Amino acid sequence: MINQFLVASFIGFVMGVLTHTKRNKHIKMPRINKASWNPGFLLDSSFGAVASLVGVLVSSPTELERVILIAILAGYAGEGFINKLSEGNFDKNIYNDRKVKADLEKDLNNSSKD
């Protein structure tokens, strides 16, 4: 059982690196800037590893071939799922930011008139 989880996590890690490379055209190494930390490929690879681990846990395969197949599919699909969620949240955040900015400008205009 532990062997299946280790294999799934490793395969998911590799799938995360591959999807990171596909999106960025190269592998970005982790960097520490003065004000922030950029995880680079580590974030994408951890998403792939967790997605593969969850896929194997949910399906509970008995053979190694099925573990490998499920880990590959879940690692690749997990990255797509994260991207889809982030795109939807990005549009909502832009809408909310514009609304807050308009409300602040309205309040500033009202306070300057008083």
C-alpha cells in the first residue's frame, strides 16, 4: 500500500514538472526575492503529486499498472483543475476590485463635497 502511494506521488511530481514545462516553455527554479518567494516548478509538481495521491486513494487500484495509469491521469488532470479554478476566481476578483474601487471613489467624492 505504501509502495503504491510512493509511486503515485513520484509520478504525480513528474507530471507536475511536465505541465509546468509545457506552460512556461522551460523549468523555472525556485527563487527568493527581497519581498517574496517564487516556488517555481515546486508548486506545480506538488499539485501533481497531491492530485495523483488523491486519485489513487479514491480508486484504490490493486495492480501496479493501474496505479501508474491513474497517477498519470490524475496528475495531469489535477493541474487542469487548478488552472480552471484560478481562472474563474481571477475574473471574480477583477470584478470585485473594480466594484471596491468605484465605491471608494464615490465615498471620496462625497466626503470632499462635505
